[in-house]
Amino acid sequence: MVLAASSSLHSAVRTSRRLSGDALALYCEYDANPAVGAEVSWYLNGLPISLDSDPSYQRASPDSSVLKIDPVDRRRHSGVYGCVVSNAVGSSSVTDVARVIVEEKPSVSLSIDPTEPVSEMLNVNVTLKCKSEEHEADRFLAVKWYLDGELLKQVDLAPECYGGGADNDTEAAAEAAEAAEAAEAASG
């Protein structure tokens, strides 16, 4: 892309996945004539980023062609990043350089029903539920059930396993209860 016969941007939109809390560097590559005094401005989802108002954004080069984000946050930093190069002759249009996807590790809680101890002799079913603690719209990719560090059951892409306080029951519930009771009986 030629900028008023003064510069050109080189861009291929790249997708970058990061975990929340990690650092990320984005690069705006360009040619400018005159190159002296060329400066880069950054955009997120089409809106200008004020590098001075958010301490997680840092200029990592004198011309701001390298933008460092540390730490990345899912809500604040996910989206499409673009850059504009300006010099004495003029400014380029916004060119998208990266699609940033910030992911977070799920925080879950486990509940058991019934809450009191059960006897295997009474053949009582036990239901285990895992719920997302923080991310209402997030879906789990898998739920793994463990007993004493040993994998009992993995449910991949289970449609019933999603956040927002919805129950995440699986077939593993009965198996886990039986295994727990068997382990108690074996150790007792």
C-alpha cells in the first residue's frame, strides 16, 4: 500500500493466541520516504489506542512500530490490531496486522449430590457437577474426572459442559462415585 508516495505498509493479518497474563509483541512493518520522523499509531477493532492511558501498552521501539502488551487481558486486549504510519508527507490508512485471541484457564467449582456420605450397599447414585466460576459464556473443551490423581473419565466437547452456572453432569458421575466408594472400602 503506497502512502501519498511516501511509505508503504507490509501486512498479512496473523492470528496470535495468548493466555491471560502473558506478554505479546505486535509488529508494524513499513517502508517510508522520508523515513526520518515516521511514526506508528495503533488501533484495536478500528479505534485508536492511547498508549499513554493504559500501562499494559508499551512502546517497544522509538517509532512505536513494535507494540508490547504486558499483561494481556481477555476483555481489554482481544480483537483485531491495526497500524497507521505517518510522516512529513502524510498518513497511511489503517492496516490490520494481527487478530489477538486471549484465552483464560477455567476456574471451576465441584459439587456433589447428595452431600452426605453414601453407602455402596444402598446403591445410591451420586452426581458430580463442575461449574465455571468466572466465565459465563465460556464453553469447556473437555471435562476430566479424577480420583486420587487417576483419570476416571474424560468427556470431550460435551454439549452440557458450559459455564454460566449450568450443571456439567457427565456419565462419569456414577463411575466416580463407585470408584470413590471402592477406594474407601479397599483402604478401610
